[in-house]
Amino acid sequence: MRVLIAVLTLAAMVAPELVSAQASRVYTPPQVSPCKTVQANRENAGVDYTVDALTVMVLRADTTRCGAIIANVQTAGMRCHPLGKPLSQTEGVLIQAGAALVLGLEGQEQWNCTRATGVSTGASVSEARP
């Protein structure tokens, strides 16, 4: 109950016209197009990416993307980071085997991955798109 009250209080501060007896309705601002589709491994012809010693691009920069998930689908760890950030076997966001990195709007940037150990691994990428 406290969470609902906090959300309604925040909504009343930001946009009082949205707070009503129907507070459970979802409001989508007109300038935001909702995500309608999910595409897997779009930049790799639908096939999982092989992540080895060389940096591999798993997400191309795309400002229409609503979000993305980079999942490690093999048995070795991998590291991922947006383009322009340090990426190596010891730098970047560590995604362990079987784990995933969920991206919101930061998923609109180009993301690259490399293996975190001496063993290659695999990535599966899902993108939420309008």
C-alpha cells in the first residue's frame, strides 16, 4: 500500500491531471511509441553470437530501440560495454554463464562483448522495438 501511495504522490507532483480514481491505468506520453515487437540476434541473421578473444558487436546503435537483453548462453563468462568504454577480459560488465544484462534506453548505444576467460562463449541478444 505504501508503494502505491508513493507512486500516486510522485505522479501528482509530476502530472496531477493523471491522478484519478482510475490510477491503475497506464499512461503513455504521446511522444513515446510503445514497443510492439521483440527481435532476437537481429544483427547476426537470427543466430547467437560467438564471443571470443576479439571484440564482437552484439548491438548496433539504434535510437528506435526501446530496450535490450544480452544473455550469456554458454559456459564461460563474458564482458560487455558500450562503444567507447574500456573493454577487455578484465574490464566491462561481467555477464556470467547463464546470466543476462537487461538494458533500458542505454541499449540504444552500440554494445560490444569479449570473453572474460581463455574460453570462448556465446551471446543471444533480444531487442524490444516499436
